[in-house]
Amino acid sequence: MDALAIREFDKRGKDQIPTMLVCQSYAKNMGLYGERVGALAIVAATAESAGNVLKNITTRVIRPMYSSPPLHGARLATLLLTDPELNSEWRAELKLMADRIISMRQLLVAALVERGEPLAKWKHIQDQIGMFAFTGLTPTQVQSLLDDHGIYLTKDGRMSMAGM
């Protein structure tokens, strides 16, 4: 699903989309928060065109922003992506974490239904994907959860499923 837009643009061909930049962050799926680790792929009609784009990005964005990003995260990402044994272990751990988050969503909705809440009111939490869930709670309800129960959510009602 994450690559759907990229594949769609790629299908259109170089005549309609001569250059495409594809960014990928490794912050969440490798746990490398704050390490500035990711990838930028430049898809262009020619190698020369890709080189020109890279030169512009380097001189106008990368150099002015930071000249030497930290290497620690990049080295970890490279190791995880290139060592077959570590890559396999990492993928298994990702699956385990994703399955746990799915389970937490299901258990939360089941607990709400068990307490008399209508399934239709909370099913969207179970249907969402990712580390966070949008609950639909109002800022007043969120504040009440914090004040009365010590439950932390963002003011817009977003909660961390990974922290459940």
C-alpha cells in the first residue's frame, strides 16, 4: 500500500512525469528516531537529469541545512538491510510489533463494547492501521481522561497504540 502512489506515477512514464523523488524514513520502522536516517531515490529520464537533480538538492538543501549528518543511524540501517540474518530477524520483529498493535486495537474495542459502548462508535479504531489511532474524542473528553485517569492522548484524540 505504501508504494501505491509511486507505482502509479511510474506507470505514467517519463513523458508525463520526467523526474520523481521518492523519500523513505527509517525513523519508525528501525527505531532510529532523531538519527536522520532515510533514503531519497531520484527517478529521472536520464542519468544526467538525475545527477542535475542531486546536485541541486545537495547545494540548495543538504549543505545549507547540515553538512555532515550523523553516521550511527545510517550504519545501523545499512547493517539491517544488507546482513541477511539480521534482516530476517528485524523483519520478524517488525511483524511481531505490527501484530501486537493490531491486537491492542482489537482488545481496546472489545473492552469498550464489553462495557456497553456500541461497536459502531469505536470500530474505526480497529479498522485503522499504524502506531497511532484517532479516537474521535473531543478536547474536553481528552482532558477528562488525563485529569481523572492519568491517560495521555493528544488534544485531537490521537492515542499511541504501541503504548497500550
